[in-house]
Amino acid sequence: MNIEVQKIPTAHLERIAPRYCRMCGECTGACLQGLPVADILRFLTYADGYGQFALGRENFLQLPREQAAVKCGNCPSCTVECPYGVKVSERLIRAQEMFTC
């Protein structure tokens, strides 16, 4: 296979790394506010990645009331880190803004 052809998928992965969760589970249970981080990132992927906004919102709205009330923008800093470079707090804020409108 041509080396240039191999670089295309790698370059694409680097470009989307800050936005799309790989569902590796490394962030599970790490939020101090008790959010199911991996689940919320998955809901956002339904909307942003697959164009299934209704599916993402439907799942988000099924979160328990105390989790739905958390606003990531109110935390001084996010304790969740992604080994693949997903900007977790930015993505959670986007999901909260998108699905609670």
C-alpha cells in the first residue's frame, strides 16, 4: 500500500481526536459530579457523528435528574482525562447545551 494513502486515515484521526470518543472506557467513573461521562460522549456522537440528534437527546434526557442538573461549565477544572486526547469538558458542555435547549 502506498505510504501517502496510509497517512490519510492517520491525519483524519488526529484531526477528530479532540472531538470523538473511541468508547475505550478509560473515563468511566472519573467525574467528581457523578456524570456518566462515556455515556454522554456516546449520546453526543449519535448527534454529531451519526446525525442522529433525536437518539442522542432521547438518551440524554433519560439521565437521572441529579445528573441532568450538573453543568460542566461550573466546575473549576475537569478531572476526566482521555488517553486519546478528547477534550472531555468541552464535549460534555456541548452535549449539555445541545440536548437541554
